[in-house]
Amino acid sequence: MNETPTRVYAEIDLDAVRENVRALRERAPRSELMAVVKANAYGHGAVECARAAREAGAAWLGTATPDEALALRAAGIEGRILCWLWTPGGPWREAVEADLDVSVSGMWALDEVREAARAAGRTARIQLKADTGLGRNGCQPADWEALVGAAVAAQAEGTVKVTGVWSHFACADEPGHPSIRLQLDAFREMLAHAEKEGIDPEVRHMANSPATLTLPESHFDLVRPGLAVYGVSPAPELGTPAQLGLRPAMTLKASLALVKTVPAGHGVSYGHHYVTGGETTLALVPAGYADGIPRHASGAGPVLVGGTVRHVAGRVAMDQFVVDLEGDPARVGDEVVIFGDPERGEPSAEDWAQAAHTIAYEIVTRIGGRVPRVYLGG
């Protein structure tokens, strides 16, 4: 983009992405690192962030859907990519032909990837996912023996190569939670069974962002950070980004679209949930829930205007919200920082998460396609 947008835009600092990847690699020096770039790199831009992560030494990239992984290949991104969220009839053959590693959690998926491998005339790279207690995707312990046996047979016939065994934590963002130890024990048992049956995976992995930061015994061959790659703390209990050695990559900015003086008793936005207490100055920020600003943060979301943190006055609307400047001067076109780096005195994604009663993951990921991304450090 040649010109900076003026309504609302997200500055993405690719140098911060690189620094974060390097810092996370230092947390797990004996393990490879997979940078998770699913959901458009948590709203930051998958292709650009994938390239930056690779440049900083990420040996793997991870996506949820095969379409996300195929889009990276279409953009010319090479190297190992794992995709894990499959449904029946998914693009298995395209994934095999694109040299993707695909996750298998059940017999139906193994059957479909074997069929795709035969059709492509190639060996599919698969990773077996174990449900060690999250209760989401992954194979249950009761079904593990059958899945492993079928994978060993498929490997013997040459249709697949098992490149990994992996799982995912439920409560790694709560250090000391009893499920962490139970899941680690379950993973080791399921991994040991797979290896006893003849599977020799390249990578064994379980550590997400919080486990990468706090649980060295979970690092195995590969760590799999997502949110931390983008410099956002995966949980406030773990510390701020700066305390974790990370730097936020996204700064969401806007320009004031209107500044006006209104009298006391003036209602603001839908429902008049905010009424001015005296004559004051209102400023209009031209971003709303259609851009990803959470409506649940109405009346609470913080923004930085003119060096002072203000809060959303009244409801967030589809395309705009209002802040009360309480008489402070401002002009149309003045910059507003919706969230960015708290080390610069800006509101953070975590501040917005608390205002909206959600998590920082959602705040950055929900910033929509209507918001241009402006890349720095590229």
C-alpha cells in the first residue's frame, strides 16, 4: 500500500514478529519452533507473518484449515506446514500434492488421506493427534490402538508416512492446573504405544504459547506458539508482553472523523446509555463492530487520544463509536490508538479483552478484512 489509510488501519510490525519468534526459540533451545499462522495469523496477515517467522528461524508453520495452508503454498511459501482441522471430503489430494503435513484424529480421516495418496501417486505425510484430555479434536485413548495400527499398516503399504505425534493442552494458561500433569502423562503413554508399534515420528509436540513460555517439560521436539508470536500475552496471569520478553506486533489506529461540542444532558449513541454530565467535547472514531471492535466493550473500551486514555462513551455501533474528551482540544484527523503496545502508554489488546469480558486472542483475531493492514519492517 502506497498511502496510509485514514479511517482505521492496523499497523503490523514484522520486526516485532521476528523478535518474538527469536525470543520464543530461546525459551525452547532444544526444540524446533512452529509459528502458528491460522486465522490470518491471528488477524495480522498470514503470508507476511509466515515469511517473517521463517526469516527468524521458524522451522514449521501451522494452520487450522487446509485452505489456509494451501493459500500459503500459493503465495510461494515453502518448507514444512501442518494443517489440522479437517472435515470429510476436504481437499486431501491437493494437500498431498502440495507437500503439506496433515493431522489425523480418526479412522475416517486416515481412510480419506490414504485414498488421496493413491490418487496422487504420492506418499502422504500425516501426524497423529492424541486427545489427552482437551476433549476437542484428537483420538481418544480407547481408540488409539486401532488408529495407530491402521497408520502402521498404511505406512507399510507406502500410502502414508507418520511424521508426527501430537496433542494440545486444555489449561496450560493456568500454571499448576492438575490437568497439565495428567495430559502430559497421557501423551507420554500414547506416544510410547505408537513408538512400540513401529512409528518413529520426526516431531513430537504439545506446547502451545503458554506451555512454550512456562512448561519446559512439554517442549519435546517442537513447540507450537501462536498468539505469543504476535507479542500478545496468552494469559494475564503469565505476565505482560514485556515481562514475557515479547513485543506486540499490531497497533490498531484510526483518525477522528468529527469533533464537536455538545451541551449537558446530551445522549450519546444508541440507547443513550451515556449522557453527558456537562458541556463537553465528543470525538467520533470511525470504527465499529463491523471492523472487529467488540460491542461488548461499549462504555469501557480504552483508546489513546491526544496523549490521554479515554473510554468508549455509549454503545459501539457498526461503523463508529464516540469518546468524551471532557473539554480537551482535538481536531478532525487526529490520530487515535485503539490498542497497541502498553510500553508506549497505549491501551493493549488485553485491556480491550477485559473491557469486553473475553480474551486477547479474540481481540486481535476479530479485526476484519475491512481494516487495511500496513506492514512495517518488511
